[in-house]
Amino acid sequence: MKKKNTITLFLAMLLLLSMLSGCGKSKGVTVGSKQFTENILLGEIYAQLIEAKTDIPVTRKLNLGGTAVCHLAAQKGEIDMYFEYTGTAYNELLNHALEAGVTKEEILAVCQKELNENSQMTLFDPLGFNNTYAVAVKTSRLEELGVETLSDLSTISDQIKFGAGHAFYTRLHDGYNGLVDTYGMKFKETLKMDTSLLYEAAHTEDLDAIIVFTTDGLLKKYDLTCLVDDKTLFPPYEGAILCRNDVLERYPELRDELNTLAGKIDDETMQMLNYQVDIENRSVEEVAKEFLISNGYISITDQDNSKIYTEQEVLDIAYKEAGINSSQASEIEVELKTKDSVEVYEIEFDYDGYEYDYVINAKTGEILSKSREKEELPTT
Amino acid sequence: MSSFLTELSRNSHAVLIAIGQHIGLSAVAILLGILVAVPVGVLLTYHTRAAKIVLGIFSVVNTIPSIVLLGFAMIFLGIGYIPATIVLFVYSLLPIMRGTYTGIKEVNPNALKAAKGMGMNRPQMLRLVQFPLAMPAIITGIRLSTIYIISWATLAAFIGGGGLGDLIWMGLQSYNFHLVLCGAVPVTILSLLVSFLLNHLIKRASRHKGKEVAT
């Protein structure tokens, strides 16, 4: 009996899940993102770009989860696009080993071809930056040490104090072992420490060289320069937007907009954008908007009615119309829905034995329908 | 379980080095702690007011999360083994100091009167009466301190201090939970071992105390 219950529950959950994923397939596009600043910021940039340049309604599901979560969500139709990296797609989504010597062009070509065939998704051309591992040195010490490339560093590696986060030491080929095997590094000291403290240690010159991510905003804050990886040890992680094919068929105008930024954001620009969010604590929306406007991708007049009313604001509209104040209503329910590609709030509340129903346009605050019915008393 | 053992044997060299570093970190911190905290604890028994202030200050210090103190240590002392040891040393002081202080304070006054009557001077009383009678409390303090330090030493990994914390963090960051266990299991065993040894010492010291009281 218990087993049967479990099966029923399981089936019910499956049904619920399929219904939920069905909901995502309504009109408009949904932009997702992974859980870190750069990815969220790029998701927001694409969302604003689409909002400004097309009439397609955009829903944001930013800060979703890791690569696996985002890709699965895109496959299920919960999201339509998110920002992906070539190395990640090649290795984690397509299960190819990232071996040294494969060029970034080859990896990109394989990703674009196989994502299209296996997942029915289009990986657009990369934006230009490459968010991969790098060895960084304080900019003011480059001359003193006489290094520009990792090969330069290997010649003086016995005088270098090196530090990296713990994860770097666990990577089989492109981590610490790779540095030793490919470049023949023999560091004077090798420290494992917390990634966020590495930058401070390089700044105070407790460490001479540290492992960083090339687009990290902290590189700018601490004025560090990445050495050139002249033997291409670190695999390419070029960033590009990944969108499901059926969405591109439904909205052909999307293709042009998603291509707008190709080749337009280099490492320094991405560092700068991350810096504004991570170090200057500015909001993702604001940084994304400023970037798009200042580079002429959208104009201020494109900034249409992307703002919608909050739940509290529409409730106040409904209370005012009903002639009551907020403390008098009970059993309040507010739900944001899309009806005929218009975003509306459905509001329900009880007052004085009557049930009130309102439908209010989420963008204009206009009351679209209202009703007032005698509340049905539960039969005893 | 078997995959944990595989991981352990694959990393056996790294685990052994990490255990060595871990013992090195904890032992130096504790030995320095004993050298400083026991004499200070004794001195404090002569000045009750000073004792309240000093023990109060260290109680506050010990409530600072160790990760914060490690962060500060990094700014002032740099990174690596030495700042990590210094932070652990600071943390080790309070339990030992408090154990020494209360142990000596709580020596039966009659024993002291008897010692005085026998013509002992202060250093003799300390060495022959107060110290042996306070020994169980002092070792209890040391035991408490050591167990803390062994577990806190895992945080040395944050500032490049090495130790078993390295394995734990490497495992956590690469979702390799067997690697996490390679660090966590030896830490637990070390703690249990030290706890067992020092408990044994406390028992022996208490037996001594029992005899003193009986005669």
C-alpha cells in the first residue's frame, strides 16, 4: 500500500513538473543565467537588448544554478537562452576532454556544430573575451621581474612565490600539474589558499604570482596583469549566448539582436563591467543599461515600459476601487500572469462576506475587470 | 567506503604530508600556549582584579571567528605557516590560562596552611603543594585547548598555512567528497587520540591528588 502511494505521489509530481515546464513555453522569451556576477550581468544585458530592440516580452530567470541546471532548464523550455562558455560546453555538455593543443577555433566549431545537433541550440559567435585561468603578476613588478609570458616566468620560477586556490591543484591537466609539466615551473614556494585572499597577498607582495580568472574585476582593483599563456596550457572559455533553435524560428528577428555583441566585449571590458558590480556595488540592471546605452547598442528612447507595478501597488489600486483599506481585506491572493501576451495581476480578497476579484494590467495599472460576489459559506 | 579507501591510497603521500603539517601547526601553537599561559595563569592568582580583566579580554578574543582573525593576521603578518601558528597560539591561551587559574585558586586552603606551618616559602608551596594539586585542572585546560586547535588548524588552509584543511578545501571545491574525508577523518582521529592521551594523564594526576588528601 505504501509503495502504491509513493508511485501515485511520483506520478503526480511528474504531472506537475510537465505542467510547469509547459507554462514556460508561453509567449515571449525567458533569459536564464548561472550563479555568478559575470553570467548574471550578461543575461541582464541580453534581456535589456531584446526588450529595447524588439517587441518580444522578456522574462528573467537569472541566478539559476550551475551549467547543468541552466542547460537542463533550457532543454525543458523553462528558459530559452543563457550565456555559456566554449570550454565548459565542450567539456561538461558535450563530454569532450579538454586536452592541451586544441585551438579555440576548433573548440568553438565543435561546440556550435554539436550543440545544434544534440541539443537543438544555437551557440552564437563569442563576444571576444576569454574567461579562463591565468597567472597574474602585479603590473608594477612586470619590469622588475622581466616577464611577459609564462615561458619568461619559468626561467625565474625558482625565485617566485606562487599561490592558487585549492581547486586549481585538483585539476588533472590544466591546473598546477599542467604548469609544472608544460612550462617546467619549479617555484620557490607553492601555497594553497583561499581565492579571495590571493589578490591581497599579491598586492602586498607576499606572493609574486597568483592564479586568477582573466575577467575578474579584482584584477582591476589590485592592478594585476595576466601573463601570456604562450604554450596554450589553459583551455579557452570564450563567452557566447546559447539559444534554443525553436525560439529563433518563432522570433526570427532575435537572430540579429543576439549577434549584436559578437566580438564587442574583450577581457578588459568584461573586467570593467564585473568591477562595477562586484567592487563598486552597483546594481546589475544599472551597469547593463549604462553599458548598452554608452556603446550605442540601445538609445534612451528604446527604454520602454519594462517597469511593472509591484504587488503592493496593484493591491492599493484594488482597495481604493473597492473603497476599503488594506487592514480590512482578508484571504488576499495576488498572482502575476500573462494573458494574450499582456502581463496582468489577478487579485482576490474577501471583505464583509463578499469575495472581490480584480484583473489589473501590470504595466499601466489599468483595471481590466472586476467582480464582487457573496462569499459562499462552507456547508456544515 | 571502498571508494574512500581508493581515494585515500591514491593520495596517501599528500595525506601523510598534510598530517605532518597539521601536527606541526597544532603542536607548536599548543607548546607555545602552555609556555605562556601556565605562568600567566599562576601570576594571575596573585592579582584577582588583573585576572578578571585578562581572562575577560581573552574570552572576547576567543569569540572572534577564527576566519576573521586569520584575515587580520594575513594583513599584518603575511601568509603561510607563521601567521597561522600565531593565530592558533592566541586561541590556545584562554582555556589553559583559565584551567591554571581556577586549579590553583581552588586548592584547599587547609593544605596551604599546613604547608606554611611546615615552614615552606612561597615558591616551595607553589612547586610542592599548589601545582601538584592543580595539575588535573591544568591538563583539562590543555586538553580542551588542544582539541580546539586541532580542529581550527584546518582553517590555516585559507592563508596558505597547509595542513589537513588543504585536503578538505580541495575536496569541497572540486566536489570530491572522498577527498574531503581524507582530510576530515585524520583530523577526527588526531582529536580523539589527543583527548584519550590527556584524559589518561588527568587520571594519573588525580590519583596523585587523592593520595595527598588522604595522608
